[in-house]
Amino acid sequence: MSTSEINVPDAMTVSQLAERTGVPPRRVRFYVAEELLPPPVGRGRASYYTRQHLERLQQIVALREVNLSLEEIRERLADESRRSPAADRASVESQAWRRWGVVPGVEIHTREDLDEQTLATVRVMVGAMRRLLENGDPSGEEWSELDE
């Protein structure tokens, strides 16, 4: 059944939704399975997506583009005062981020507002990564220093 046979304004098949957002149909279905995107209206071949699905998927795309995890996206989408994708992107991009240089061409990015324990763990991880990338596979002794 095509969306032209469905008597709903702005009804879209998964393929049409994918075409409008650039998100492959398989990933659309994944987002539905992960409950980031509501399931389509109806069942089987008669199911369709609406403008609300399109807007929600655009929000997900905007948040993925700034490297948020699925859990972080889930938390943001849970907020009932849904902002536009542009506002979400601006909000995330305005957060302070810290850049950890590991070796030339490799860096780690963390938010500035990490708690002290997480920050200490990141420091250890960056040091271990640096040693591993500069010196090859570290011996057991080097790793035991990091287990403190």
C-alpha cells in the first residue's frame, strides 16, 4: 500500500521518511526498537510515519551529529519541552569540551563538567593510551601502575 492510498496528510512510508532525513530504513527501525522513535502508525504494509516522526528523527540526527550517545539522546528526548533540532545542536555545541592530545593524530574529547573521579580515570586512560601508542604493547608492570 502506498501513502497515496492512506487518507492521512503527510503520511510517509519508511522509505520516504528515510529519503527525507538521509537515515537508512534499517536505522529508522533500529531507533524504533530502541524506543528513540515512536513506532509507525498501523501494522505491516499499511503502517506509515507522520510529520511528528519526521521531526523526532531530525532531532535524533542533530544530536547524533554532535556525537551524543543513544542514552544521552534518550535523556534529551525525554524532556517534554522539546526544542528544535537547531536549538539542540546549539545547546550541545555551546558546552565546554576538553581536548586530550594522546599522540599526533589521536585525541580524546570530554566535557569540561566531568566529576573528579571520572576526570582522574580519563587522565589514567589517556596516559595508558599514550604509552601504548608510543611504545607498543605495554608490559604487565606498566599496567599494574594504572590499577591504583
